[in-house]
Amino acid sequence: MINLRQIYDEFDAHIYVESVPMVGIKSGLGSTFNRCREMRFPLIFIDRDSVANALAGMHDTHTLAFDSKADSITARIRTWSTNLYARLHEDYETKRTQERITEINCFIDFLHSELDNL
């Protein structure tokens, strides 16, 4: 059985840090594959199609993460705006009702004063 932690540590220490940036630029990752074979590291990207498929998968995953975050933000904004408009409408209706009651009370007071003056 292969110890994945050991493979990761060897890959991280030897290949990624030392050879991937330079080898990838200079020789098209040829010696990196040789190092993987020497370490008995499983080859994942062995041809152009597998690299293209992996990149497409990474791009799709990345796009999906952004889309889900955008959908989440949009849903939260929609909920917030709906609640805000409902609260504003309720406050407006409450204020309007209170003003009408105040106006009716003032009118009744005026009528009482007119009746007292007769």
C-alpha cells in the first residue's frame, strides 16, 4: 500500500519546489516525469489530452465556485430588498394611519370648540 502522505511530501519537496517551475519552462516537463517515475509517483498528466481535460475540469470547478457564490449573493440581496420594501411599506402605512387618526382627532376637537361657541 502506498503512503499518500509520504508521496505528497516527496512531491512537494523535490518536484514542485525545485523542478516544476524551471523544468516546465525549459524542457516541457520531461525530466519531471522522469523524477515521478523514479519516486514511483503515479503519473496523472501523461499526455496532452489528459492535461487539457484536467485544465477544463479545474476551470469548470472554478467557474462553478464563482457562480454559486454569485447566486448566493444575489439571493441574499433579493431577500434583503424584499424585506426592506415590506418594512418600508409597513412603516409608511403605519405612519399614514397615525396621521389620519391625528387629523380626525383635530377635526373632532375643532367641531367641539365650534359647538361650545354656539
